[in-house]
Amino acid sequence: MFLIADGGSTKTDWSIVSGNQEIDRIKTRGINPFFQTEEDISAEIRDNLVPKIKKYDSIEAVYFYGAGCAFPEKNEILRRSITHYLPVSVEVGSDLLAAARALCGNSPGIACILGTGSNSCLYDGKDIIKNISPLGFILGDEGSGAVLGKLLVGDVLKNQLPVALQKAFFAEFGLTPAVIMEKVYKQPFPNRFLASLSPFLLRHIEEPSIHDLVSNSFRAFFARNVMQYGCLDHPVHLIGSIAWYYQDLLKEIACEFGFRLGTIAQSPVQGLIRYHSVL
């Protein structure tokens, strides 16, 4: 029996796996060692995970994949936080490695994440061999929920959308310009806040201004990231909430760039279960 954790900035899914079957799934808040201290992560493990898995006394390993887990020193913070309460073997890897293993298995391909943030890599069937740094939602993360939300807010506040859409936005979220500025510039996790606004775009995707905003962000994702791998013969696999809900539009954009899309998944969990069950 083992645990697979899919850790994001917004939430973390913990899958309890026996053999090759998921027998339970537990949700905790997002865990990201890039933004959180060891004390914060330990408290989340202690308070919201451990009480829910006490009945499973034969867990032998934890495979934690998450945002912010691309640096050894950050991974060690997470490993210590887990082993303090679960004294088992713990492997920590990036959410990008999770995407590659879940989407590609042991085959080469281009694996991409489009969720709260975005990322991509060239995977040879075993290792990530090239990665264009996503740079986060301020400098990069093209096509992500956070960037789509950022673009939406910018267009709303600078009167770049039709008046009716601007009114609909403020009415739906109950926000004011002052509150938006506070949440973006002064409160923690502005990426989560901005990503939480992105569903508005999906609901209004038929509006030309919204369609152009989303399409251009996806084009930027392919142009500034995927194209740099230079592998038009490799399938492009996508994972994450944005990838899942916008997959029809993403297929169109990928075709513009000469790529074919492979697997599109909302979550890496089932792919990771298959991967780790055959090791």
C-alpha cells in the first residue's frame, strides 16, 4: 500500500493505493514548499492528513509530486515534513515529473501542465531532458489559470471588454477595483485568487474579446514554450484543469503550430497509479 500525492498551489489530492487500485482519496489544502515554510507544511500534514489515514496502517511509501518541488532543498523540506508524521519511504518530485510519468509512461513525448500555473518538458520515456522554465505567473506561466485571470482582470480594469461583460464580472464575483488590488498585491497566494476568476472566461468564451484573450494566451504558451523543444513528431500531452476544460480550443491552437495532441487529463492520479504499480 502506498500514497500518491498530487500537490498543487490550490489543493493536494492524496490517493491511497493498494496493488494497482485506488481505495481512497483525501484532500488537503495546497502544499507548495516554494511558498510555505516547513512548519506550515508540517501542520497541514499533522492536522488534515494524518487523522484521515490512521486506519491504513500498512502504508509503505509516499510519492509526493507537487508545484514548487523542482529544487533539492525544497524537496527536502517536504520530505522532512512528511516523515516526521509518516516514517516511511518518501520520494518527492516535481509536478512536471508527475505529468510526464502520468501522461507518457515509458514513452517519449512532450508533457505539459495547464492548471493554476503552466509548465512543459521534453521527456525521453525515463527522464525529463529539457524544460523551458515557466517563470511563474508574473513573468511567464502562459495559458495558465493564474495568467488567464490576470489578463481578464487587466482588461476589466482598463475597460478593454464590452461594458456588459465588465458589469457581469463585478456582479458575479462581488469585487471592486480596490479589493482586486489588495488581493493581488498585498494578500498571500495571488495566483490562486487570479486562477479562481478564470472560469468566467469559459462561461463567456463565445464572446469575441474573451475568445481572443484565451486563444492568444494559449498561442503564447505554444510559441514561448512548446516550440522550443523542436519536436513536431512528438505528441503533446496536456494535464490540468485548464487543459481539460479548454481542450477543443487547445486542439485548434496546437494544429496552428503543427503539433498533434495526445492524452488530455484533468489529473495525473490514474496515470501515476499505473506508473508506480508496475515498478
